[in-house]
Amino acid sequence: MSPWFAVALGAGVFSAVVNVTCNAVARKRNSARNATARVHAGRHTALAVAITLEEFAHRCQVTIDRAERRDLSEQRHVRLGDIEIPPFAFSNDIQWRDLDAGKASYLRAFSADQTHNAERIQSDDRCSNVDEFAAYIKGHCAEFGRRAWLMAVELREENELGAVKDHDYLIEFDAALSRYTAWEQRHKVRNERAPAPSHVTQSPQRSGNRGRGLAVGGPA
């Protein structure tokens, strides 16, 4: 056998081994990328839950505003069908804590709460009066607005919003969080500056005024 043939055969075997190794590395990298993409998709879905709840609360408030107008003709045309309950249909293989919390809060808000029961609200195509309608919708708005806020805070604390930095709602979330943080700091400073009862030197009248001033600055 020619020595050149042996060299060529060895080079071919070496090339094949290199190709197999490179393909294995590429497959591993692609698998890692896919896993990262799935993680980001899960985070995005968790954020989407909070956004859906936020939009739902906004639609509730818009409808409430329309129902509270003095024009009776507009009030009569405010129907429960004006607000669509957000249909969540997430796959069971998503195991994110905040997503599960979103599902659970959705079920609790519309099933367990007898005051704002989903079937009762959906069965009433038109409420008997505007006050009753506003009470129903304000209950949903408060529940979902509060849960959406808590979920947004959880996502921010876990830095999961970094997976969707290009999302427009980040601006709104950041603004809301900034307002709440500023209020919390002001409230903390006021509490620290407030004198203890044993050291109060002002008259009862002035002390009462200070208490009322603090009560006005409650959380939104």
C-alpha cells in the first residue's frame, strides 16, 4: 500500500472525527439556546398574565366611567357584555410560580368569591341599575388590578422583565413602581419624623391635624 494512500486515509478519518465532534457541540449549543428560549417564553407568558389583568382593569374603569355619566341614555346602553372576561388557556407544562399564581387568582376571583361570582354576572345581561353594575365591575377591577400589580412587582424583583425589555408595557410598570416607591419613602419619612406619644408637646388640635394629613396620603 502506498504511503500516500495511508496519509490520505488518516486525514479522512481525522476529518470525520472532527466533523462528528463539531456537530455534537453544535447540537448541544442549539439545545441550550432552545432551553433559554423556553425560559424566556415562560417569563414572557408570566408577564403577559399581568398585562392581561392590567388591560382588563382598564376596560373595567372605562366602562364604569361611561356608566356613571349623567346621560341616562348612555347608562341604559352599558351592558355587562361590554367587558370580556380574559380567557386564560395556558398549557400545563409551564411551571412558573407567578403563572400558576395568575391561574389560581383568576379562578378564585371568578369562582370562590360569592360577591362577584362569574356565573351570576354572566347570567345578568343587564344589571338592574348603574350602582349595582358599578359595584360588580369595581369589585373585579379592584381584584384584578391588585393581583396584576403584585405580579408585576414579583416579576420586577426577580429580574424576569429583562427577558422582554422591548415590551411597551415596561414603561407603564416602571412608572407605577416608581410612584409607589416614592410614596412609600415619603410615608416612611413621615412616620420616622412623627413624635412618640410620650414626647408630644403640641396641643391636641395640632396633633389631630397631623394625623389627618397622614391619612390622606394612603396608597393608591
